[in-house]
Amino acid sequence: MNLCFAYPNKFRFSETFIHDQIEQLQPKITIYEGWYPSLDKNDVSFLPFPFNILYVRGGLRNVLPSLYHKIYTFFLARYLTKNNIDVVLAQYGPMGATINDACVKANVGLVVHFHGFDANDKATLDKYLPAYQQMFKTVKGIIAVSRDMRNKLIEFGADPDKVIFNSCFVNTSLFSLGKPENNDKIFMAVGRFTAKKSPFSTIKAFHKVLQTVPDAKLKMIGEGELWDEAKALIKELGIESQVELLGVKRPTEIIDLLKTARVFVQHSMFAPNGDSEGTPVSILEASAVGLPIVSTYHAGIKDAVVHEKTGFLVNEGDWEQMANYMTQLINNPELCGEMGRSARQHMEDYYEMSKRVDTLREILEK
């Protein structure tokens, strides 16, 4: 199988799942750069002069999008044919919709991997849903990372036989099992400060925990558009000394920090704009380290976390009940250890990278 792997961002550290897929699938060619990927792994464009100049293709795409689409489709189809590509794996719905015409023109199979916002964000759907529905007619396969997402894509018009649930995965070999029961009273949160991760809910829940567990700590990894507001809320609640905002960290640094915590927390929920999680990789990685999880009944989380076995789940927005579970766990290190070991086993049984990649490879080769 000659595979072309198409993805938008080459240098985004948070998209570890994409880089893991590239490493495991070993595609013949990779292309990246926004929803109109044209750069190969060596950062060389397959588009001819003058379209290989960023400002030219960017300007034309903005001023005459229909013309640029036709030009891009012609040259991408030629590039796929030249490289004898059998199938293209496109990351995110908008990219699949963008390159679908070229795949049809080159008679190449297209598999589109949806992840979260691309199936839920209102603005994205307003812009791309008609193109999705056109893509659904010719696409070879569609991958959804949660059962909820699969159902939604079918509601949009996708063929149920072509929409396969295959969650994000975790390479458990990179995560040695920790002992949260031996750690200090530290809660760890990892993720962008964005509406769908509701950092304010996590902060308010932690504030309630402090009423009965004053020596607890909350460490939050990540940045985002809600960073300043989150920092202001922490100050308003008077808990600056108990909350650490650690900023962006590399994957290896995150693993080391997870091993120092007793509990992992993340209050994912639907954002006002409709944006949603798929299956948060941060929860899979925390589980692989052996941390109990306190999160929400949201998207793929309810598959990744087994309520009362590998952690606790609450309804979206119920930060008070979240605080109750956080308090229960932080005061019971033995329970943290027990749930953490179950969380690790759940990852090995259902989210191990090799198993999920094998399923992905089967989809591509079908």
C-alpha cells in the first residue's frame, strides 16, 4: 500500500497522535500546511512556480478561492499519480473536504480522520458541511474517535458502513506505571485553556476542595485564549499559592510531571460554539501513567474512563460534584493507587497504540 499522509501542522507538539500515526504507518509521502497541504517532509512544495511561493498561493486562495481550488486540485492529483499513491489519509474533516476532488481525479482512495471540532464546531460546520456531504459520496472511509462522533457524522449523511469508530491511542511502553498513592496531594490538568476544556470549572472545583483539604495543589499545563481569564479567576479566589500555571511543556516533560501527581482532572464540555473533544489524548496518557481520572460524561471520555473503576465522571458543568470526587480521591491514596492501576490496564486492553494502528491500517488497506 502506497500511502499519502496529509496533515495541517508539522510543528504542533500537542498533536502527538498525528506524529505517532506517521511513525507507525510509514507513509510513502507526507504533505502538510493548513487545509491545502502542499509541502512534503522536506518542506518543499509540489506546486510549480509561482504557486510554490507562500505569499502567492496564500493571496490567490484568499482573493480567488474557487480558482485556487481548481489549480491545487490539478497539481495534487498529478502529484498523487506520479507517486503511485493508493490511498490518502487526511487528518481532520476540512482537509478531507479540500483534497477530495484531487483524490477523485487521481482515482485514489480517501480516508478522512475526524477528531473533534471538525464534527462539532458551529462555524466549521457552517463552512464545511456541504463539502463534507459531497465528500461522503466518494470517500473510502471515515474514522471517528468516539461513538458520539460516529453517530453525528451519520446524521450528517455519511454512509454508516463507511464510518468506523477507532479511538485515539497511547503508546503504553513510553509510560511506566507510577504510584500515585505515594505522591503529594497534587491534582494535574493538561490541555489548552479553551472553552471545551472548561478550565474555569476545574479551578472552581479545586477551590471547593481547598475548603476541606487546604494543603492540596493544582498544577495546570498548557496555554490558550482563556489563560488570562483563568489567571484572573485564580487571583479572585485567592488561591494563587495553591495553583501553578506551568505553560506549554514537551511530551517528555508532561510524563515526568504526571508521575508526581495523585489525581488527573479535566472538565471537558461542549463549548458555546459547539466545539467538542474527540477522545482527549491527555486523559489516555494520564491513565497510562496510572493516575485516577476525574472528568465528565463527554464525547469519548466516557469510553476512556470507567466510572468508579478507573476514575469518576460527572455531568458537564457540575463542578461541585467534581470537587466531591476530587476530595474523595485526594484523601484516599490507596483508592488512587487501585484506580490508577485499573486505568493503566484499561489502556493496555483497549487503547494500546499497536491495536489501534492495526485497525487503522486495516481501514486503509480495505
